[in-house]
Amino acid sequence: MWVLNPYSPPKELSIGHDPSAIITNMEELKNTIYDLETSLLKPEVRSSFDQLNILLADDFKEFGSSGLVYTKQNVLERLPSNTDKVVYVVNDFEIKNLSEEVVMAHFKTDRVINDTEKVSSLRTSLWRKEAKGWRMFFHQGTPIK
């Protein structure tokens, strides 16, 4: 289990990782994708148009836990202005290589909004290695009981 400190600064990897770096083993790849994935759960990244723009691919699509469908443009328009205090706990983080340039991450989150409402979700993301580095091009969150 990983507990995210929502107030810790994002690692340099979250927006400035070296896209030409060769990852030599699955554990290293898992750590890279974990760092990128969890950076998107941190308030300082979620509130930054520039960081979101770097991490999300231009063709990004999300099926949200709310049931709504979002594009990159939707996320860039709404997420940076959200003022809710959100804390995430990440569990059971795993990845699967789908190809040399595509990785699927799946994990569970417990999300607490404004110190009151706890929502647990199963999450899946697809990451693609592009010229600019690893970028998320798909995400789905499914609420669980």
C-alpha cells in the first residue's frame, strides 16, 4: 500500500523524465509508471495546466468514476480550477506490458474529498511512450463498495 502525501512536491520524473532513457527491467518500468500515475493524483499537478498538458496525450480519453467521459481538453478546462481537498491512498498497483510502447496500469484507490467523503475505485490507465516520454492516453475509474 502506498499513501500519497498530497502536499509533497512531485518528483522530477512526473513531468521531466528522459524520454530516451532505456528501462532495463519490469521493476524499473513499474516504478516509472507508478511515479507518473501517482503524480496525477497530487494537488499541485492536478492544479497545473502545464503539468497535465505534458502528462496527458493529445488523444487522451477518460471514463470517469462519475460515469462521464472526458477528453484532454475537458480535463485541462476543469481540473486546474477544482478547489476540493482530495487525498488518495493507492493499493495493489500493477502494470502489464501490452507492447514495447504501451503499458497498462491497474490499481485501487481510496479517495477522501474535503475530509468527509471516502470513495474507493478500481482504476486502469494506458500509458504510451512518445517522443516526449510516457504519456497517459486512456483512464477509467470504477467505483467499488
